[in-house]
Amino acid sequence: MIVANQITKSFGNLQVLKGVDLHVAKGEVVSIVGASGAGKTTLLQIMGTLSHQDGGTLTINNTEINKLNEKQLAHFRNQELGFVFQFHHLLPEFTALENVCLPAFIANKSKKETEKRAAELLDMLGLSDRLKHQPSELSGGEKQRVAVARALINNPSVIFADEPSGNLDSKNRNELHQLFFDLREQFGHTLVIVTHEESFAQQSDRILTIADGTILK
């Protein structure tokens, strides 16, 4: 599903990624771990097409990302990739249902079908009684589940998550971790997750440790 070859990235004189090679199979749950500043989030953002690498190649679902122009890249990202971040990034003026619908509306999908799909996802995530609630009316765990539903709305091939449970208490953290594995079982999603949670990483199919800008063998 993902093949990265010799990915490099620098910020000024600081080289953060120094020739990263990795592959992620379809349907695999992979955790990326490493010390703060090791380059985990930078690598995730490049794999998620949110940032451009300086060198190297990236292929996702048989698409060579380097060959896409900005318009094609935006379309690919919207259709093929889902994102869950440490901070939920929900729009405060919109309801839970509306927040979930946004990526599908950007893709010009039918309002009726999109709202139906969003309601089904929120119901699956235990939020059927929160559809009309705004983020300020939701708990931390509920907000993050809304963010997961938003990531799923376009049925992406890959879900990227960056410290998704970093701001949750232990109960909501464990529930969110289990949710990712449930999604893989139910929908066959490929998941790439940056995490400091050792117990969560140990449950994944594979752990990639990044140190000094490279993946440790």
C-alpha cells in the first residue's frame, strides 16, 4: 500500500530525515515510534502528502505521489487518505454530523448520501445521540471519535494518525486504540500511527523505530 524510498527532509541546516526506506502492506497496522524530535511527525506528514520531501520517492496504492500536480494531489489526498491528529481539529461552528461530512462535500458528493453515511459512521462509533452537538458540547473522547468518523467518510485506503490518543484519559485512550483495530477488521483499512503509547504500539502488526532521521533495522 505504501512504499517510500530514500526519503529526505531538511529544515534549514537541520536534516530531519536522512534517507528513510519503508513499506506498509495493505490492511497492516503499523506504529512509528521514537524519541521526540526523531522525525516521526515529519515522516507521517510526508507519507500523508501534507508535506513534500526534499528527495526520494513515495508510492501509495500504486500512485507515484511525486508525479502528481497540486490539484491532482489534493484530489488524491481527499479520496485516498484519512487523518486523525492529536488535536481533533473540528470546526467549532459546525455540528458533529457537519464536521464528518466536510471531506465528502469537498469531493462534491451528494448531500443526502453523505449525511446518511456520516450518521451511520457516528452511530457505529457510539455517537448517534450526538449528531447535532457542536464540539464544545462533546467530551474529549467524543471529539476524537468524531474526528475518526471524518477520516472515514470518503472510505480512504490509508488512515494516518499522529498521537491520536495523546490528549485522552486512560479509558478513552484504550477505547480509541481498540477502535483502530476494529476498523481494520471491519473495513480492511491500512493504518499508520505515530504514538508514544508503548502498549498500543505493541498491539500493532509492526513497529518502526525512527532514530537520527532513519528507520532502525
